[in-house]
Amino acid sequence: MINSRKLSDLDPAVRKICEAHVRECKHRGIEIIVTSTWRDFESQTALYAIGRTVQKDRRSVTKARAGKSWHNFRAAWDVVGIVSGKPIWDAGDPVWREIIKIGKTVGALAGADWPTFPDLPHFYCIPDKITLAVALRRWQDNGTIFV
């Protein structure tokens, strides 16, 4: 089961944008930590189970089953802002607006823009207009969605 935080586990094209995101945040005085990059299908299945079939006292942390997350295709990363040495998870903190704005400025798409279940820590880069179904086929055939 793989739930990586390594930038090197991202697709090379995605890694460049993720690195630019981290670098530009730092340049603007915002520290971010990448908390998740690539997740294999087994790890995604385990994450999906939280709040449903395991740890039922918790709320669900993802709506994405295995094969339905850009993390599964090495095309996404999650971050958290750090202020005074502490992670900022409060969605109302203004640091999130800046982190999201910077991510989009360097070329990422932001989970914060999703109309349902907005995901502030989530950023991703995908080939133009690709669907998850096409991504899954490309992944199975080529080991990458960037072909």
C-alpha cells in the first residue's frame, strides 16, 4: 500500500508545477508542506473506507474510490500551510486563499474550486479535458496519463 508524500513520485510534468507551487509560496513568505502525492489503488480504497466501514466515528475524508482520484495517476498533491510552526487546517484562515491563488497562478487546478466537497489542500494537473475514465485506460496501458 503506497500513500506517498514524495514529490519524486509525481509525474515529471506535475512535479514541476508542484515544485513551483512550493517555491512560489516560500517566495511570498508562506510555508507549505506537501502531505500527499501518489496513492496506489489499495491506499485509496483504505482512505475511502474511513468514516464508512472503518473509523465510523470520523467523517469521510474522500469521495473518491480507487481509480477516481488524480492522486492514483501521479497527477495530484495535497498541502497544508504552516504558520508559527503549526499546521493550519481551518478553511477560514486567510493563508488558504493565498495558497490556492498561488497554486492556480503556477498552473495547477485547485480542489477548492469543486462545487461539491471543496478540497482546499488538493491541487492537480491533468491533460486538457481528460476524464477519469480516459485516465484509467491510459494508466493501465501506459503507466501514465500524459501520453
